Amino acid sequence: MKIKSLALQALLIAGLLMASRFTLTASIQPFLIRTYSLSVSSPSRLPKSLPCPLWSSSFSFCLHNLHNSVTSSSILHFSSCSSISSPSMAASAALDEIPQSNPLLQNFYFPPFDAVEAKHVRPGILTLLKTLEGDLEELERTVEPSWSKLVEPLEKITDRLNVVWGIVNHLKSVKDTADLRIAIEEVQPEKVKFQLRLGQSKPIYNAFKAIRESPEWNTLNDARKRIVESQIKEALLHGVTLEDDKRDNFNKIQQELERLSHKFDENVLDATKKFEKLIVDKHEVDGLPSTALGMAAQTAVSKGHENATSENGPWIITLDAPCYLSVMQHAKNRSLREEVYYAYITRASSGEMDNTSIIDQILKLRLEKAKILNFNNYAEVSMETKMATVEKAEELLEKLRSASWNAAVQDLEDLKDFSKKQGAVEANDLNHWDISFWSERLRESKFDINEEELRPFFSLPKVMDGLFSLAKTLFDIDIESADGLAAVWDKDVKFYRVNNSSGSPIAYFYFDPYTRPSEKRGGAWMDEVVSRSCVLAQDGAPARLPIAHMVCNQTPPVGEKPSLMTFREVETVFHEFGHALQHMLTKQDEGLVAGIRGIEWDAVELPSQFMENWCYHRETLMSIAKHYETGESLPEEVYFKLLTARTFRAGSLSLRQLRFASVDLELHTKYVPGEPELIYAVDQRVCKQTQVLPPLADDKFLCSFSHIFAGGYAAGYYSYKWAEVLSADAFSAFEDAGLNDSKAVKETGHRFRETILALGGGRAPLEVFVEFRGREPSPEPLLRHSGLLPGSAAA
């Protein structure tokens, strides 16, 4: 059920006219074939064992492959499965060798991430699909338009698949291997085939329609009504009413889109890993901070240069986010910056890893899919699960573009003037590989802030302690380490338990903080492992406890030093934790709309962007900003400089994100695959309106635009700003109450928890916001936080 409130749209558009900060965030899966709840019981007696825009204004990465991501689970009881029907031919061929020790087919409380290997995937998935086919046939034979005879068994079926597939797919994201890729590729068609079979089930679709048309409809609560409406809509979007050739063609398109999406993502990862530049001359890395040099030396050691050191090298430069950004911001060697920049914007655009033809095929198939479903273009399909319409999204982007242009022009002039004063030979001919470098020098000069010098004040342990302390203050929860309770996929992964005020566990989450470019995809994301569900509760527990995972790609520890974070990395952790909080603190009993499920796409960023604001809250920041060696607090004057610098280069950063959002919509509305205009020409045309400094002729950034070609943001990249009005206004409730009034902050935090975090997708997002705020959203807080109101200052 979409929200099309004219009042909200007007407020969003007005509020975003001058918006400046853009963040890339975690991705949330769509419904039905997207994400379902998974079974787990409260592990009170357990044995010990249990994707952000491209890079944002703060250079924090937030990315997740929504299209591929599914949830995992904790407890699995195959003994309760119903009778098994005949599997497909492909499945039958593999069922004669099913090892009983396959960890994917065992009972467990938390996913056995440490035990699953590529060899387990094919037999495990095919065995499961055979079971689920029988369960689905049984449901279709006995289905009735009632909750117990329709929704509950449906939730259980989808849960079993997502339990097992979620483990496999998560490992592909964080522990990628060639064998795992092959195994997934072998079984993926069978998995998609079952999902299509389920999504196109007419008995299930008709039963949901019967519920909506029954006299009992008005007696259902909001959550159940939204589930019914969503299931009907999703069934239509998955072709339930299609017949014969149209249905067959639709299903072929879905299969191919799934394959292409996986291949696109793999190419980006492989292309990122492929680039390595060995440097032995210390002069070539002049300007790089010690943290970056240490990281480059560690990489060199891992590649066989055993004697590499931070001081003397050799160093290996990669396109992994922390390394790439350090080079672009700090390397004095202009030719090095140019080489690394060019490699970055041309990733996956040539040779065996060329994504150009994959993009063409994806766009062609998406358009065909839209036409089959009687939509004009794929953007219209995408908007069916969002608050906005194509027209409103385009209107918003144009308002933002026109409001940001003059400020961005001035930003570039400021860089030229500053670099000229510094004697830079490139001052009159600044290019893309110069912008980040001179922006950082200007920021240091203007605000007297050197981000690298701040790193010692932001060690990961201190940041997490401060974050958890804030969560206790706002939401009355205690977070404690539970390492050893859950199996993990890497030695650096942490596991935490979330307790309520009485000490009882209410949720769990994994945290995988560091970059591992050889096996882990880039970006930062939160996703669900297990969602809260009463239907899937076990052992007499009232509900299954939610479990999340947070994944980042921040600077790892170097030598004996802990992970010393940039302020941008701190913001990223707060951002992802905001998503995790909405997942873990939900009070929805209906698993299909609990936590992050069922929320309109362009509203899901509210909690994440809300949490970023606390990075600029004095008490919070000072609680995490302690020197890792001396314990010294961040100097007071530095805190105020951070506040002042919050909106630095707002116009340029706004236009950068508008480029991404605009080319996304252009490709999914007006572009016609197969016609003379190439995808790169579309991007160049968009850039004439969104980039003061035109892109290079060889710019192939689309080939690594995973958000829209391997994720869930196709015709949806605009969503980041759509939700920012809500998040800024939500934080302003705390400002109104008084950020220095601890009692008022706790009371407001309680109200935020009981509405925004607790209600999940069971209520329309505008209704939830109004219940928290007492009114509809106002654009004023966003403009004020962005420094775009007269006399405004960062909060």
C-alpha cells in the first residue's frame, strides 16, 4: 500500500530544494521474493557456537546487493516438513549424494557460517527445494482465506528457503571464492524457478483477494491489512495474472536478470581486486598519511613482499575504498592520483570483466518486463513499492539541481583560487583527480581540521562503546559482547547481544568492520539474518528474536594499533546501526512486516540518517573521541570546527548525488535499449546538467554502479534524499526537547523507539512519523542542519 500524500510530497520537495548532504546506505529487500522471516527460538539455553549512495559527501561507503541478498536463520527443523513431491529433473539428478553432515541441512540456533563450504551448496539447496515444492503443493491444495490457513504456512515456506539461501549468499558477499560462485550459479536457476512458482501461485493470490473482499476485512489490524495489500501487489508485479507465452517469457526474463545481476556484481569485485600498483620509491607516495602507508605495506606483505614496512615500503596501492580515498585526498603525486582515478572510473569496463553489454541486457530485459506487466517503463514498476511517483521524483531532482548549481560553481572557483595561491601548476586546469586533493587542503586551511590527525581519537573500540552508551540513553537497551555464542565467518567479526532494561535478550547482531578486498565486496550495509516473528517462535517462546548483521569496509588495525577511524567512517557505523536498530527493536508480531520489512523504500533511510546526527552531538562525540594511547579527550575547539565544516562544499556534493539519481531515472524511463544513443552518452548528457566539471570522455562509472544494476536501487536512487526530510525532522524533536536535558532526551528517545523503531512496516510511514512527531514533516530542520537557512548552524 503506497503513500501518495500530496502534503508530504510538497514538504519533501520544498525541504530538499537546498539539501546538501547525501549518504549511501544499507539496502532493504523488497517483499515476497525479497525477504521473509526466519525461524529461531530465544537462545537463552544455547550451547556456545552461534549495502549507503556510491560514496557520500562524507566519503562513507554504503552499498548492498539487495537483489541478491536474503536472510539467514537460526533454528531449522526439517523433521517438521511435509511430504515431498517430485523435484525438477535438475534437482533429481543431484539427490543421490546428500551427505547427512551437510551443515545447511542440520538443526542450528545460529547459522553455521564457519562450517559451510562450496561443496555443501548444490546438494543442500536442491534437497531443500524438493521439500519446499511439496510444502507449496500442500498449501495450494488446502489453502483457505484465513490467517492460519494462508499467511502462517506461507511465512514458514518462505522462511525455510531464506534460512539456507541466506547463509550461502551472505558468505558470497563476505567470503567470496571461485568455487562458491560456481556452486551458486549451478543452483540459482532452480531457486529462482521455485520463487517464481511461489510468487505466481493463483490459489495463494486468490486467497489474499478473498480476505480483502471478506466481511472480516474491517476487523483486521493495520499490520495485517498491509500484509494482504502488499502480497496482492507483489503477486501482480511477479506476473500472477500472466498466461501461457507471456508468463513463460516473464519467467525467462526473471531468470536472466538474476544471472546478469550476479555477473555484474562479480565483475565489479574482480575488477576492483585486479588493480594493484607496486611502489618502491618513497617520493611517489609523498603526502599519504601513515595509516594509508601502513595499510599499503600490509597489502604488500600479503602479496609476498615480506619485508615491506610503512616507512620504507614497498607499498601496494589498490582500489579498495580506504586506500583509494587516501590516494585521492592526500597523494601529492598528481600522476599517481590520475592513474588511480582513471582505474577507478573505468572498473569493469573492458576485457572479460566488461559490464557494458550486461548493462544493455539488463535495461532491455527490465523494459520488456515492464511492458509485459502493462507499465510504460521500468521506473513505473519500481515506484509501485515506493512513496513517490516518477513525476514527483523527477520534480524533486530538478528542484535540487537548480538550487545546488550556483553553489557548486562557486565551490570549483574556490578550489581554483586556493590551489593557485598554493602555487599549484594545475590551478588553471583542475581535473577530477585534483578535486578531492585540493578540497582536503582547502578544508584543512579553512577549518584547521586534518582528518588523518583525528584518527587517533576515533579507535573502533571507543566508538562502539560510545554508540552503545547512546543506545542505552535513547532506547533503554544494553548491548554486550557475545563472542563465542555464534559461529562467525572471519576472525574479526564480532557478535553482540541486545538486552532490555531487565536484562533479557531481545536481539543479536554480527559486526564485520574491516575491508578484505580479496574476498569481500565493497561498501557498507545492514541486512537481517532473522526477523522477529510470533509464527516462527520455538520452544514456547512468545516470539523469535531478531538478528542482524552490519558490514563495513573501514580501515583495519595496522600493526599494534587498533582500527583508527576517519570521522566519515564513524558516521557510517552510526548510519548502519540505525538500520539495525529498526530491525532489532521492532515490536511487530507479524513477521512479514516486522522491523525493516514492508516499509516503503524511500522511507527506510529515516533511522539510519537520524543516527548520523548524533555524531555531531557534543556529549556523544566527546564520549567516543578519546585518544587511543593517552585517553585524552578531543579538544573542545576541534569539536566546534567539525560542526562548522559539516556543510563544506555542499553544492558540489549535492550535484554528485543528483548525477547518480538522475542517470538512474533517465535510464529507466526515457532510454530505449538498442537505439543509437549509448548508455555512456546518456550519462554524459545528464552530466551537462549535474556536473560543473564535465566527466572524462572515458568515464565508465556506470559499469560499477552496483546500486542499480546489482542491487535494489533501480529507479530508486533518489530515495536517499526523499527520506532525509523525515530523518532531519525526527532529530529536531530532540533539539526541541533540549539536547542538554537528559530527562527530555530519554523521553523523546522512548517515543522514537515506540513508533519509528517499533512499528516496522505494519503502519504507513507517514502515519508512523506523525504519531512520533505530532505533525507532518517540516523541511526546516533539514535546511538548518545543511547550513542553508539564514543564520543556521550545524546542530
